[in-house]
Amino acid sequence: MTFQQCLSFSPFEIIWQQLSYVYPIDSNHKESYQKVYDEMLSITPVNSEYKIKVDFIDQYNEWHVYGINGTRLKDIPLDEGGVSEDHPKANELIQYAIEFNSRAEWAGMKIDSFTSSELSTLEIAVHCLWEMTFAGFDEDDVNKQKKLIEDRTKSIKDNPDDLVEVKEGIFCHKDMVDTMKEMLSNMDEKRNE
């Protein structure tokens, strides 16, 4: 089953009720979510190397939506962040951020078999809609956010001294320190609720 097929199994009103129950959504965004839902049902899907996986992370009390393609940590070269064959996490699947993938690719992504056996199509639709609109409701806005990240990544590679540790093990570009500290503080507050 693809994400587009998953969406087609539930009317938008039911998805909206569940989405606004599970996530902190401003009711003013209902029309924006409706537009994305309609677009996703009408778009021509393209094949993707990724399958969608949705997990609940107990430690953070939140849902995690990501892509997998069968690549494991041991498959990545050591100098690129991989691990050796005998590492305890050698067989863990690499998790890919997919919120910046194109809408057509989202539509064509298959749902991981474990996810589809554990969650209803409604739950999958809700969590995926939340994830795919993380950077904006319009694909142009999402692409602008993606370009900003790519430019910032290139800047850090070209100027490694621009990278600042804002919390143990968490780094960001020097221009984003205040924003990142605020985001981390908000996340900590949410977890402590």
C-alpha cells in the first residue's frame, strides 16, 4: 500500500478530527490540510527508494515518521558515520528524514509492513500528513526550507568554525543559536508536561 492509497481510505473530516486531537494544531490550518489532502489524492505518484515507517517513541512520548530503504549502519563507510560489522548497532536500519521529499514521491512511498500491521490507515495518514507539512503546506515553501538547510550545510562544511554546540552533542550554525536554544527549551517543556 502506498501513502496515497492510505489517504484514500479515510475522508478528510475524519483525518482532521484525529489530526487535531493528536497534534497541537491551530484550527485555522484546517483549510491548508484539506488542500494538501486533496493534492495528495490527485497527484501522480512517483516511485521512491524509501518506505514510510511510523513509530511511537516512549522516551519522548511522540510519534516518529521516517523513511527506510534497507540500508543498515554497517552498510555505511566508517568515515561517513557507519559502524563495523561487530558493533552492537550494526544491523540497525538507517532512518531517513523524508519531510522534504516531493509530494509526488510521498504519494508513491509504500508503507512499511510493520507499520501497516501495527497502525490503521487513518493513523498512518494522520502522522504522515503532520510530518509532510512540517516545513510548510505548499511544496514551494518546503523546497525553500530545504534549500536554506542545504545552503547552511554547505556553509558549515566550508567554514567549520561556524558550528556551535548549543547543548551537549547538539550543534547548529552560529546564526541559529538563539532559535535552536528556544526550540530545545520548548521541547524540554513539552516532555515535562
